[in-house]
Amino acid sequence: MSIILNFVESLRFFGLPVSPSETITAQQVYEYLGATDQQALRIGLKAAILKRHEDFNIFSTCFDQFFTQKGSKDDKSSSEVSSESEQFLKVTSRSIHQKDSNIAEFLVNGQVSEAIQTTMTVIPTGGGTSGGAPTGQELSELQQRLTRFLYRAFNLEVPIRGLTPSQRQELSPEVIRIGYNLYQYMNQLQAMDNTTDEPPIRHEKTISDTPEDLYQLDQFLTQDLATVSATMANIKEHLLEIGKILASRERRRRRQAKSGKLDFRRTIRKNLKNNGIMLELVQKHKRIDDPEIIILNDVSGSTRWIADWFFVICYTAQQVYKKVRVFEFDNTMVEISSALARKTINRAMQERKKCWEDTIRRRRIHSDYQDSFEDFFTLIKHRPLNKRTSVLILGDCRDFEGMWRHDHPISSEYIQKMVNTTKRVVILNPESHSLWDAGDSVVKYYQRVGAEVYHVATLQDLLDFVFQLKIPS
Amino acid sequence: MDIDLASHSYISTPEINITIKLALQLNRPILIEGPAGTGKTSIAISLANALNWELYRIQCYEGITVESVIGEFDYRRQLLHIELERQKPHNPLHADMNLENIFSRDFFIERPLFLSFISDQANVLLIDEIDKSDEEFEAFLLEALGERQISIPELGTFKADNQDQVVILTSNSSRDLSEPLRRRCLYLYVDFPTLEREKEILAVHTELPLDSPLLKSVTKIVHHLRSLDLRKVPSIAETIDWANSLIHLGKTQIDTETLKDTLPVLLKYQEDLLLIKNKHSELIRLSTM
């Protein structure tokens, strides 16, 4: 059992949620298939433990390291050092203390025992020790130092153990291999250190699922957006989770909304066979067309901070709305709908950046609603707006570089065109009411031509709006 | 137990074979995920054929209810029974009527899940496209998959005692399935086949020899198309259709004109056809390499 337990523990180190029942199944597989046929064992354990294809890389690399060791660097010639390892060693030599650097190099090369040996000889530098084995505190400090450094070197946002499915998917086999070595190293050090009961890896604080943290998340959702200090990395996965729940609720609501009023004629006809007793009610089937939603997201400097969150919400919203097109603009407009099709939010964000590489006009970052809306109509010329379309604009209506015609900004003419051709044009403005129409804000001109403008104060408002098309109070 | 899926036109892989063996040995359901058109459903059908077991199939859709997979009471029969009891001379209205058994199995219309669980015969239960169903339905399945039992309040709990039963769930990942459901299943991911495996599949379904130039060209073109950013990549079934279409047209090789004329068999969206509009000769060149 210990073999499978140890293997499962190494997978859990990367954040794979392997439950005790899956571990038992894995043990049964191990007993049934045996360890002789490595290929069969790999397939069997994969079937028992893995629950998402996205985690295959982690499983496969850990399996190689654990059962066959063929993935270790020792098997490769020295010329086959990967570019990632090279990059890692380059960073190591620059930004880590020499004694730690040696340990990190051993870990990259898969020489865990050498790393342990070095730790035992070079780390104890005093603190009551006299050249013997390092104390628990010294080891703990080293673990923290090394772990933090490894995360930084590989651009990981959170400790490996806390990685979410989409973050795990981004890990390359090379990073997984080094991470596995780190896990072995930490484990062995922990086994030697009897003075502390602390887990080998210290968790950095991230929002997790403990009641206390969920309370914090709840607070975050209802906190004024202008005062939110949490980073995108900490919140996006949770936003996705919340979005999924809302999407499922919305799907159910829309399904129920499809059954219409009682169809008397068909009910009577159907119940003739029951001697006229109304046992079966027949309801009219309401045909509800999928709403067509066009979202325009202002990503200019002044609203950039909320645009990222809005993008995550849009990414989740596609679970409910099949006909959603998303555009982003500052002084020009691009369509980023293709980014929504990506399987993970991180890839969607990368694709979103790529969409900005090909713009109609040169990007100047400052907001120009006039040019942006002009580009918008160019982009949608093949699929023009219609009365089933709702246009949702997230922006502060600060038309910094837009031109004016007589007494109104030209951009308001485009808004009027949208109002005339669509079902509804809604503008969600994250700025507080007191700032509307001050300076370059043109809110009143947009309201004048028929756009509905609402203040969105919290993330909850944004979620409500996108999932239920509700008007925030 | 040796399972010969190939004799039932399914070209399997070691991964599929071992996972099926484990499912039979450990009595666990299999959750098969993968892109649409990679042969997930065919695994269950071929397995039932290969083992000569009965196949029960539940096709999931949005709004599928527990009643439509377990069963429901036939209220028409119940009503008739009540009428019959009422009209008995010694049984005046509402007095001493024998209504206790109207919630027995005699009045119950049994549906695939129930039938599969109570069957003495070895069987394969296919729950197809589970991702299309709602979360409530998925939650209902947990008892059936985990404890291998189903509970009907009026009838009690039915435990599947038959050890010769395999439950296969398929999903296209159009919705993320819940962790509890995943935990109860063995997991199998079926991706598009490799070039060699697809050739074997085509050879079985088209009766073309494995070394046929047409077979080689078809698989190469299809593989190249799958690598493009298409709205819908060609499935195995569409590839077979395309190969058969070419055979019916009497083609032994693919030229630009033939490719242009027959591509709609493979690509079902105008935007996909437009995307490769100028790449026909390149595809032909690739297919002969």
C-alpha cells in the first residue's frame, strides 16, 4: 500500500485532488496488474486516479519519475538540457545565495540525494548547531526560501500544492519534473527532521475553501470595486466557480420559463381517455430565442482595472448564452470572441492579447469612443445588429479623444444608431455617480439618445447583470 | 477475459482494453471523455456485441428526468384498477377497496436504468452524453454508480447483484462534470486516433487494403484538417463517409477538383470551407508526401 500512497502523495503535491477511495481503487489496480508491465500499470493507475485529461502531463511525469525513473535527467546526455532548465539555472545563479543555488542545481538535475547531502553540510551555519545536522528551524527556513524561489523562477502564482486545474494545465513536463524533485527533497528532509511537525511545504495564503476564506470572498464580491485590493490571480478561479454556479442556475431558470400557459384544448383532448379526469396537464410550449448579446469592454487606462474581471465573467457567461460576441476597445475596437473558445481562462487571456495584435487603427491606449464605435460597425458589417440583439457596454463613458459635432460628441451618434437597431443598449459605468458628466465624461449625451446607463459598484452587480440582465439597484 | 472488439469493427487501443478489463474486474463504471466523433459510444456498443451482452442505453439531454430513466407508475392502469375495484358488487364506493397494491411493480413502467439493474442477464449500460443532462440528474446517478443501487420511495431499494454489468458514461465535456461523479468512475480519455490507427479503422469500414494510396491520402488530409483551427474538426464517422464517397465516385487518388467537390462531406460549416478555400493544392501535396 505504501508504494501507491507515496505515488498518490506526489500527485497531491501538484494539487491533484486524489481522494482516499481513488487511492484504494489505485491499490486494487496495482494488485491486479502488478508492477511488471509498466505500460499496463500506467494505464490502470491513470484510469483509477486521473479524473481530468488536463492533468495527464502531471500524472505521466510523476509516473515516470516514481516507477521508472526514465524521466530523470540522469538518463539524458548533458547536451540535452532543456531551455527551461537553462533559464532556471540562469535565474538561479543570479538571484539566489550560492549555497542554495547548488541545491537548486541538484534538483534541476534530478540529484535529490546530492541536494540532501549538500543541505546537511552547508546549511548549518550556527544558531546553536556545531556543524552537525541542521535544526528543524533551519530546515524550515531553507524550505521556505527554496520553495518561494522555485515558484518565482517558474512564474507560478501560487505554491504548487495550491494550483487550480487550469494552472496545472499550464505546467510543462520540465517544470513538473523539477517540482517532483523538489517534492522528494522536501519529503526526505522532513523525514530526517524529527524536531518539527510542520508539513514540508508551507502554504502561501490564497483564498481557499475554508469558511473563513469563503466569507472573505463574499465580502470581496460586495465590496466597492474601487477599493478592492485582491489580485486577478487570486480571484479569477473563484470568479469562474461562482460563474459556473450562476450559469447552472440561469440555465434551469430559462428551461422552466419555456413552459407556458395551460393549453385547454389539448388538455381536454388528452384526458378523454381518463374519463375526463384532468390527470395530465398540457402546457403551451413557449419559444424563447437565445438572446444575442454583444459586449463592448472598455480597456483604456481608466477602466483597465475592471476590464479583466469583466472578461472573466464574459468567459463564464458563454455557458449560458450561445450567441455572445465580445469586443474590446480603447481608441480602436477588436473582436475577442475567439478567446472565449479557449479551454482554460489562462489560454483565453493569452488569446485575448493576441487579438489585439491586429487592430484597424494604431493603438494609442487613450479612450476614443468615436473611433472605436466606427471600427465596431466595420467589424460587424457582415452580421449587422438586429432587434434581438442586446448591447452591453462596460465603460466609464470618458470619450477623451473623441470629436464633437455642434453640441454633442460624435460617439453619441453611434450610440443612437445602436439604440435604433437593437433591442436594448445598456452601459455599465464603474465610476461613481458624482463623477458622471464631469471632465470628458459624456454620460448624459448617451442617455439622451436612449442608452440606459447604470452604476456598477461591486463585482456582484456585474455578475447579476451578465447572468440575469438585471438592473442593479 | 479476452475482449475482441476488433471482430465487431472497433479498432481498440491497449488503453481502452485495459480500462475495460479493470472495470469488469473492479466492478466500476467507466467515464469516457473526448472530442465528439472519436468513437466513445461505439466502445459501449462494440463491447456489448463482443461479450454478447445486452445493451441498455440512456441518451441524455437537457431536462432529462429520473422518471425517464428509472420508470414511473402507469396511472392509467392505476385508474382502471380503481374503477374496477369500485364496480365490484360487494365493494361499495370507498369502502374496503383493495388499493394497496397500486404502487407495486405491476403498475410500474420500467425504464433502462431500472431494467439494467434488476436484470439477471449480463449487460452493458450506456449513459450517453451525460454532460448534456442537468446537475440534478447527475446527482441522482451518484447512488446508482457508487452503491450500485437505486431507490424508489414506493417500491424500495434495488441493489444490482449482477456482477456481469458494465456501466459506461460518455461525455463531450460541453459541461464540467462534478467531482463526486468523476470519483466514482474509472476515467478514460479517447482522443482522435493516430494516423496508423485511423488507417486501420478506415480499412475495416471501407474494405480498402491498408496500403492503398487512397487510404493514405484520406487519413493524411483529415489529420492535417484536424490540426487547423476549424469550428468543427472532422470526426471518424465523417472520415469513413468521405472515404466511402470517394470509393463510390470511383477515385483511386485525390486531386484538387475531387477534394473541392467532396469536402462538404468532411466540413459542415461554411466558415471552415472558406478557411481552407485556398489550401486545396497544399492539402493534396501533403497527402502525397
